[in-house]
Amino acid sequence: NYSEYFIKKASDLQLIEAVLDCYENYKALKKGSIDRDRIPVKKN
């Protein structure tokens, strides 16, 4: 749901971030939780 202005004027990095954000939202909805910003804990 991005504006046509954003799609035409955004840099490559901004477009990639927008797509990744959409994908993170999709994964969260599918899984039922959000793992984004979570720090992985190593198990030794």
C-alpha cells in the first residue's frame, strides 16, 4: 500500500526496506508472532 510517488521516487534501499517490511509482516501474520528485533541467544 505504498503511494505511486514513493514507488517512483524512492531509492533502491528504500524499496528493499519496504519489501522486507511487508515480508516481515506476512511472516508474523502467518506465524502469529513477531521475531524482528529479537536478539538470538546462543545455546552452548
